[in-house]
Amino acid sequence: LEFRRVLFRSLPGELAAGSPVTLELPATLTVHGTPVAVRVPVSARLADGVVQVVGTLPVTLTGFGITPPSSMLVLSIADDASIELQLFLRRG
């Protein structure tokens, strides 16, 4: 999961006040050599000078050209998956 570099000169008002803020971050997700532009829904919160960002991105294997594996030993394998992320950002 690759995010574009973003530079903030100041924090959004709600975030600076310590309230959680819901955002969508544009990114490129590459799986099995297939890049796909995605928007990751996240929640950001400022605590002790660190911006904590958490989010979950639902994905499908077939969306990246991957056929879900099958096996006689397993009844079914879901095409759906999710990527969870947790970032800690501080001024540097």
C-alpha cells in the first residue's frame, strides 16, 4: 500500500483539538504485480503530539487478477479480504 507524500503545515481544526477525524486517503495498492488506485477510509486522532491513524480497506482477490484457491479439503475460500493499517505520525 503506497500513499502519496502529503505535507501538512497545520492540522485540521477538529484534529488539533483532539477530536477524531474521518478521512479518505488516496493510495496505490499493488497485489500480485497489479497496481490499483484505492481510497482508504481512516480515522485520525491527535494524542500526546502523535497523530494516530487507523483504517481498514476491503479488497477482493479477483480484483487483482487472482483466482481464489480451491481445495477438496476446504469447502470454500472467500474472495474477500481486508487490509488493516495503523500509522503513528509525528512532526519531524
